[in-house]
Amino acid sequence: MDLQPVLDGIVAALAPLAGAEGKVADYIPALACISPQHLGLALRTCEGAASQAGEGAQPFSVQSISKVFTLTLAMRHLDERELWQRIGVEPSGTAFNSLVQLEFEGGKPRNPFINAGAIAVADRLVSVYGQAGAKAALLALVSDLCGEPVVFDEAVAASEAATGFRNMAMCNFMKGFGQIDNAVEAVLDVYFHQCALRMSCVQLARALGYLCRDGAHPLRGSEQVVSERQARRINALMLTCGTYDAAGEFAYRIGLPCKSGVGGGIVAVMPDRLTLAVWSPPLDEAGNSLLGQVALEQFVSRTGLSVF
Amino acid sequence: MDLQPVLDGIVAALAPLAGAEGKVADYIPALACISPQHLGLALRTCEGAASQAGEGAQPFSVQSISKVFTLTLAMRHLDERELWQRIGVEPSGTAFNSLVQLEFEGGKPRNPFINAGAIAVADRLVSVYGQAGAKAALLALVSDLCGEPVVFDEAVAASEAATGFRNMAMCNFMKGFGQIDNAVEAVLDVYFHQCALRMSCVQLARALGYLCRDGAHPLRGSEQVVSERQARRINALMLTCGTYDAAGEFAYRIGLPCKSGVGGGIVAVMPDRLTLAVWSPPLDEAGNSLLGQVALEQFVSRTGLSVF
Amino acid sequence: MDLQPVLDGIVAALAPLAGAEGKVADYIPALACISPQHLGLALRTCEGAASQAGEGAQPFSVQSISKVFTLTLAMRHLDERELWQRIGVEPSGTAFNSLVQLEFEGGKPRNPFINAGAIAVADRLVSVYGQAGAKAALLALVSDLCGEPVVFDEAVAASEAATGFRNMAMCNFMKGFGQIDNAVEAVLDVYFHQCALRMSCVQLARALGYLCRDGAHPLRGSEQVVSERQARRINALMLTCGTYDAAGEFAYRIGLPCKSGVGGGIVAVMPDRLTLAVWSPPLDEAGNSLLGQVALEQFVSRTGLSVF
Amino acid sequence: MDLQPVLDGIVAALAPLAGAEGKVADYIPALACISPQHLGLALRTCEGAASQAGEGAQPFSVQSISKVFTLTLAMRHLDERELWQRIGVEPSGTAFNSLVQLEFEGGKPRNPFINAGAIAVADRLVSVYGQAGAKAALLALVSDLCGEPVVFDEAVAASEAATGFRNMAMCNFMKGFGQIDNAVEAVLDVYFHQCALRMSCVQLARALGYLCRDGAHPLRGSEQVVSERQARRINALMLTCGTYDAAGEFAYRIGLPCKSGVGGGIVAVMPDRLTLAVWSPPLDEAGNSLLGQVALEQFVSRTGLSVF
């Protein structure tokens, strides 16, 4: 099945709607000034065939999509027991930045894809690599998966740090429960940088190719980024927890493991077939790209792809 | 792949552990007196090949597994908008019988597989069929799917009714929010009866065969029980919400859509391949069969099956 | 100090505002049809001097003010330990009809003045007196304190029963936690009747006279309704828990133990001085009489009375 | 009534129990190393008569009792509307350091005596005085009220700062809601210092003498520390919110406005009569001095004092 016409058809159908509804994330200036009319798609199959449409090659702030990369790093360096001792694998049933669940559950975040969970993963990475090392390791991993250099947008990272009171609250709260080993500043420095990764849909579809290839490196197939079993588990976490408090809605309507970011990007994985990335900045109330979801719905409807 | 040896191997491996850990549901006498040592498995492929092992043919109280059947009935008779107006599709992040979420969200249950959601579905069915009609329609559907008569265990239904204070609380609570149209007694009569369906693993694997067959009737393939799209959506709901507050754990460890009941049964679906049912009464703290989960883990490990 | 001019002055000042703001309770027809313009005050000193102004002699539905009488009955017949085993003495920090706190605290209501707590008190009374006996004992107590017959408004009681889904939810919820001994129907019959007591400000000020007289009977001073210590404790509970989730505001602005009802009545106690009752049906968002609070503020401002 | 024998009698009765039950606060070393056997009492009447017993003259860390002083400072310099815009006056119904309420109520603390509320008060003081100025103004006020210099225990303040992750979480959380105007570090510096005030029971009973004297300065009666109305309101807040999630229990059992600290001190006020301070380090589960409460109960029982 040639998927280029599918992507082109989606862009043709949705371009007139770009920017019409939803609200671009505005909690930091660097995100608030993005045009709501951007629309990009890109996919890459297991076999390495790549397609893109619209602004698929335009880099943007991947924000929470980076949580998949940091989880991957953590899974590569920590055994299962160690990793999941301080982070759960359950949907939270609350907003991505809620502290209520933390208070009721002893400071243990429900999963690695809510902010608190990603901060806990960052703490694990600081323990393994140190503060500077964790940032370097993340860039190295993502650049290697892309086959080209990927960098942090330092202006975005600085802006996140300057306004990230709720994330500071969360990290201190977990630390108060004894769930964070390193200094709050070091952990959040890593966290704020990971949020500031700047990538295009093309790069995301390529870099996260190991999730549709049973863990195999997207560019060097004989090398495992993670094991087959780990790749499946990351996909499972994306499906149950990857899109904030709308994971059920995504599973129901789209039926693919997805991870979204407030920059307006969403990555979806169809195991053994392809990885797909979409980008449209305006968000719905749950914090997921509004038109991105429509694009994914049209994609699964036109291709019949679904894990179910 | 011949799956009979897989089932036999699982029974051989787990039989020595049957009843060793966990706790049989004891909130009603009819469940409390079940031997913790029962162990049964059964599966049926899309093509109709059936296997079973242990006490796969022994009937037991399916309890919440019946929520899949009542949701199916509701989907057949209500349009999407009407059905989901009063019931969500998100994981709850709380115990299956929590009232907290209802209070914070205006009496709208998070999904059709927590108790509150199933009670809301029962209310929809009473509106469509009447009280007696809803029970009759449920038996008719399940019997037709099984190809043999299925009945309610009236002693269990009476026992549920006599002790179901929390379910009465939930139904009254939702009614206070204007989310229940019919009399509380009528709605709960249907709900308590559906919990009292008595079926074996063999029957469950057969009856829920439409979920691995894109909605096609398990015995009459040219007939759709629900549409392909609806079957996928039921599977999605099972994966994100089917096992109480352990759906993430199930997705992570087992990777198949599952629905459990406190009778100790669990049904799992591998789309386009098979439907599988396991039964072992002792439960873990989340209310899911302890050995049932181990059996499912062994099954996916031995067969490599997973939606991810 | 002659208090008649104080009451007259308050009525003169507030009469023009009667009915202008707030919202009459409308969850049952019998309350919804009350004119918002009623305004009544009455007080009775420790020495037995009585004053009234406006519609002080007009009976109305006392609703939750009755919780003081049922608590008094329970304190007379149960020892402290027995009584407080299932009911707390802390402010709830949530709305009067919330179920959240019950779920987190094992079905034990925070205090006897939120609905759940009053239902728990009613259960204790049914255990002591039986269902019919509890209602009879309540009428006997209140009539004796008033020195004239007081009755239930059966239409209000029936209306409460017909629409009291949330109270039914609460009672079943507590029963599910094992915190209610008697049948839900019997307990709620007592509760719905107590809410339907019909009394005037004059009667309330007289009947609750024992709270400003260290427990001494308002009409027969040598007889204790409750002990001095018990009277103080009821006053303490009124101050910390008597006005739903606005007890802090009342303590701060008015500085007297108060108990309010959604019929628009509020009773206030100045120990060793007087008991005061006000009535104005329109309520604020917390469920307390809007003008009733203003009347109490003016009263304490003009008299300088305060427990603080 | 000569109160010296009352204090002596309480010390005689309780000294044998000192240190037997409860747990000294151990979250910072400076508190953890305090002997659990300290026991002190002191009171001062409206007329200026002072009594003490046991270690009444021994200074200790007043911790949260200081929240009364900072609230007093804020009331002196801000009008009512300005002060209560960001802080409520209701009991919280939760632990003193809970973040749940903040999340549900937009970052506005329920009252000035829970930690979040005191941090919000500190923010107001920093706006009025600046960071250094706020600390200086607090010392000046307390020293003036005592008639002798009072200082911060800098070791305790440093220790609070080094381990105060939950307070840092709270302050950042409120700042994220736009409820804190100044830098988190400045606000917490003031807050951690106020917790580290070091005073004896004798000093506390003297300094808080304005609360039993309708606001009049304890040493210079013609001068108002706060107005009569403000003094009553502080007393009201102490009664409804001064002892964490045990305010109802205190009102019920003791019947006086009280403010406690985790250093083991409790101050109680009987308006128009006296201010009383007790000190015994071991705490109950709510964080209030265990023996301190017993001492207060004995005091009110022996003297018959109560606001109710």
C-alpha cells in the first residue's frame, strides 16, 4: 500500500482547518508565538520507506514526546525492578500535572508519561549519568536514532525553567516523600532540557522507528535499541498513558499507541508496520493537538490500521 | 501453531500453585464458598478451532466479564452519541467501586467497565427493553453467541442484591445527578443479574469470539454481532479499562485486551487470532485473578502474541 | 440591655433587602414555593425573656437545624464512646452532602451536622427506639422543650424521601462500610422526618434555650436536658461544624455557635446569655441563609456579643 | 481564683507521664534531639498576673505558633479585603501540609494556620517589608510584646530550609497558580525563620496577651496591637483552624481558641480572662502535643473556663 497519497490526502483535507480551533500552548513565550496554522505529517515503515506531507520537515518543540526517549534511556540502563520501584505503569485518571495522586500514593507517580513520572525518570538518569551526562546521553541517543544531530532549544529550556513552578512543586513534593535521589535543580535541569528537544515529524518518525520494529534500531536493523519485550512495553505504556487524561479516547478512536506533546506533536506506532508523526500546534482541553488527532483518525480510517 | 500443548503446559505448570496465594471474593456467600483450587483455560481461534485445559468446561460466576455483553447490547441499540453522553471511555485511576470520581465529574462514570459505568449501561438497557426485557435480551444474546442456553444463577443475583449497598449507593448517587433515567431498583435488578451469569471458559471463549473476528458472529461468520469498528472499540476499552485499576499493568505485562471478574475469570482477545478465557478464583488486591494473570503471561510468552 | 429594639432595628434595616439576593432551596417543591421575602427573628435569654420581630412566629421547615435535636437525643441515651465511635467531631472541609470524605475515611462521617453524620445519628436512634419510636421521641423532646406540640410536615418528609437520592446514596455507602446497623429505609425515614420539623423562630429560640443555660431545660430550670459539659460540646460542634463548609466564615464574622438549615433558618447561641433564631429563605452558595447571616452580623455588632 | 495551684497541680499530675507516649517531631535534627520529658506551663491574666509551673521559663522552638504573630503583622498592615483575597478562613479538613486542597481550589489556602496559608501570609509580608524587613518586623513585634528580645534559632531555620521540600513544593505550587507575588526563596526564607522563633511558655503567654485583652497590648494597655474586632477574629481562626486537622476535637474537648506547633507548644486563649501556654514535645498523629492537650483539658476542667 502506497502511503504517500494517504498523507497528501490528509493534508489536503485538513489544511483549510489549520488554526481554526483549539489553543496554542501559551505558558511560555517560545511556544505561544508559534503560528497555529502549521500542519505536518511524516511516517516511516519498518522497512525504512519514508513519506511526509505538509510541513513534515519543519522542526518544532517536541515537549512531552521526549518522555519516550528518556524512558528508553532508563530502560537501557536500569533493570526492571529498579526502574519501576518508584514509578507506576497505570493511567492516572487525572491531569498530566496533578499533585493529588502523588499525595495519596506516597509520592510515587502513576506512570512515566505524566510530568511527575518523567521527572522521576530524569532523577534516575541523573543517578546514572550525572546532570550534564544525562543531557548529553539523551542528545546522543536521539541523534543516533535520527542519523543526524538533534539539539535542545536552549531558549525554550530557559523559559521552562523560569516558569516551571508546578514542575518545581512536583519535584520537591516527591523529594519530600524520599522518591527523588538527586538535587531538585539537577533533576529539573535535565527535565526542562528534554522538553526543549527540537525535532521534525520526519525525525520523530525515524527516531521512534524502533517501536514498530520490535526494538531494532531504525537505521541499523541488526542492533537492538531495546529488547522486543521492552519495545512492546513502551508501546503498551503509550497506549494506556501516552496522551494525558485522554488515553482512553485515543485508544477508542485511533487504536494505536501514541505519545503527544504540548508543542502540538503526536507520534503513533503501528507495531510491525510503521511509526507516524503529526504536528499541528493548537491543543484541545486535555493538552493534545486537536487537528493532530483528526489526522490520526483519518489515517487509521483510510488505512484500516489498528492494534485492535 | 497447535495451541493445545500450550494450554496443557500452562495447566501443568500452574496446577501445583492453585489456591496457594490470593483471596477468593467473599462479599457474598455464593462466591466465598468456591474452592480456591479451580483452574481452567479455554480458547477459540478466529477459524473456530477450540482448545481447553483443566476445568475449562466448568461453569462459574462470570461477574464483571458480563459488562462486555451488556456494552455490546447497548452498542447494538443506541447510537454512539447517545451511548457516550453519560458514560466516558477513560481509565478511572481509582478502584472499580469508587464514588469519588463520580462526585468530581457530575455523576458521569469514567467508563462502562467500572461498576458505576456498567450500572449506567444497565439503565440504558432498561430504557430500551424494560426491566424484564433487558434481562431476557442479555440471556438471549449470550445464549445465541454460545450456541447453547446460558442462565443466571438466581442465588448469586439475590445475594448480590441483599448485600450490594455500595452499588445501591452508586446508582442513587448517579440518579441524584440526573444521570439515571429509570427506577434504581429496576436498574440494579438488571445489574445484579448480569453479574450472576454462569458460564465456563469454553463458553466465554466462544461467546466473545466476535471480538477477535472484527465483530463477526462466532458461529455464523456472515453475521455481524457488532461492526468491525465497534469490535475494535470494545477491545480498546478492554485494554484501557477492563481490569479495574490494573489496566496499565495488564497492558504492560500481557499486552492483550482483557476483561476480568471477581469470580476469578479473565477473558483476553488477540484480534484476528483468538479469544482466550482463564479461571482461577483467588484474587489479587486489585480484584483480578492472581493465577489467571500468570496463565495469561505464560500464554503470551509461549506464543509471542501481543497487540504491541 | 433591652434587646427588642435591636431586633426591631435589624428587621427595619433588612426588610427592604428581603428576597433581593440568594436562591430559595428548590430541590423539593415544598421548599421551592416559599416566598423569598419572609424575614423573622426571635430570641430568648437565659432568664426567659423573649423577644421577636418580623415573622418570628411564622413556622417554617427547620431542615438541618433539627440535627441539634437528634444529636441531643443521642447524647442523652448513648455514652460518649459509643456515640463517637462512628461519627467524628471535625469540620469536613467539603460540601454538606459530599461522599468523598466518606470514601477516604471508611464510611465514618466527619461530624454529626453534615448529612452523613446526621444519618449516622438517626441510625443510632433507630437502634435505641426503633423506627417509629425514634420519630416519636424526637417530637416528644422538641414539643417538651417548646412547651407546645411540634409536628412533622408530612408533605415535606414525603417529598424529601421521593427525591433524596444523594441521601440514599450516602446511607447505602455507609452501610456498605458496616457503619449503619439498621435497614436503610428505616434510618432514612427517621432522617427525612427530622428534616421536616416545622417550627418558628420563637419556638427554636425557646427550644434550644438549654444551649445557653449550661444544659438546663428552657422551661424547667432545675431539670437538665443534657449536662453542662454536653451543652458546651454541642455549642463547640455548632461553631466548628454547624454551617456546612462556611463554619470558619461564621466564626470569623459572627463569632457565635450557629446551626443553619436550607429552609433559611439559623440558630445562634451566646452561652450564659441567650439563644437567637433568624429566618430568611434565600440561601448563599454554601447553603446558609444569606440575609440570616447579615442579621446575625448586625446583632453581634449592635450588642457586642461574641464568644471570642 | 488563684491559678498557681492549678498549674502546680497539673504539673504534679502529668510529670510522671512526660515522655511516655507520642513522638517528638523528627523531620529536622534540631527538633529530634529534644528530650521528650520537658513539661512547662505558664499563664498571664488580662490584668497582668503571671504564673508558671514546671519548665515554663525554658525556651523552645515555637514553630507554627508563630503563625499567629505573622497573621497579626499582616492584619496590621493590610486591609481585610486585600488580606483575605488569597487566603481563606475555613478549616481544611486535611493534614496541615496537604497539597490536595490547593489543587482543587486554585492555589488559595484554606486558612492562614495551615502551612500553605502561612506561606501566603509570609508572601504578603515580603511585599510590605521586603525579605529582610519582614524578618526584622516579626522579631520587633514579638520582642515588643514580650518586653524583652526574642530571636530566631538560626540552626533550626537552616535545618528547615535544608529539608523543607514539601513547603518548597507548596510555595511553588501556589506560585504556579499566580497566588504568590515574591520569589519563592524570599518567601520561604521568611517562613522558615518564623518557624524558628525560640520562646518560653512565659513569653508566649505574655506576648499573646492581646488576644485575651480585646487587642490591647499586654504591657501597655492603652495601646492596641490589633482592634477588638481583629482580636476576636484571630481567636475565631485559632478555634476553627489552629490545631491542624484536630480543631473540632480541641473545640469539643477543650473549648478554647488554641494554636499549636510541632515543637510541642500550644497556646490557648480565654477571652477577657487569660492566655495560657503549655509545652511537652511528644506529638500525637495530628501533630499536636499529646500531654499539652491533657494539660489543657485538666486546666479547663479545674477552672470551668470555656468559651461555650
